[in-house]
Amino acid sequence: FILCFFLSVVSLAVGQLEAISGILQPQSKGCPSYMSKNCEAVNGKCGWRAPSRDYKIYRWNYCGYTRGDVRCYCGHCWIRKCPTNKCCDLIKGRCSETSPGLGYRPLFQCQQGSRCRCWVNWKSLEEIASERAQIPSTCLAEVAEAESMTK
């Protein structure tokens, strides 16, 4: 009987510690959909840390739910600093305020009046040149204008 009582107490204590550590330490997994729907509505991502340096905070503790007087959080809402640009996506570029890495060069602004530029890896420009027929003429005009400004 004493052994059974002792094991019950130990099991209860271990279970409580696991539950507390799960609450105190932010989980690395994403939030469940019912807790992240507000953030996803603004094209954001939930998490305690930014998904990458291309993201900025939209709202602190925005991912969560309320039940009565209890509010549970599973992260902050992060949105991209630079909006995506269809032309930049077509030429395999990346809209960012800063270079994504070595070998990238800015071609054009992703959004008029912003610091966001379309960064393209120069190695992939040869591939883009061979696929010019698949790129809309409006995008080609942006690239041509950017090329003329760099010369």
C-alpha cells in the first residue's frame, strides 16, 4: 500500500512538472488554426520569434484565444516587411530591404516609394534570359528600366 501511494505521488508530481514546463516554455510548433486565424487574415504567421529577418511584428500576443476571463497566447503575429511582387516572383527574385545573401543584386523596387527591392541572384539571370517569352511585357519593362539605371 505504501509503495502504491508513493508511486502515485511521484507520477502526479512528474505529470505536473511536464504540464508546467509546457506552459512556461514556448512551443516551437506553430499555433493551431483556431488560434492563428486573426493573424492569417492579415497574411501573417504566428510564433514567438520572427520566421526570418524579412518579417516584422504586426501585433504582440495576437495569436491566441479567449474563453471567459482566461486569455491563452501561442505567439505574436509576424508579417513580411516587404509585400510580394508578381514580377519579382516571375524572375525568381526576392523582395527585401536588404540583400538575401552573396551574389544577389537589386533590380527594381517591389513597391513604389518603399525601401523594398527585388533582389535577384545573378546566376539565375541566365535562366531568366532563356525564359523571357514566359515573362509578361510589363515585368520586362521594369527589369529593362532597372538595367538601364545601373549602366
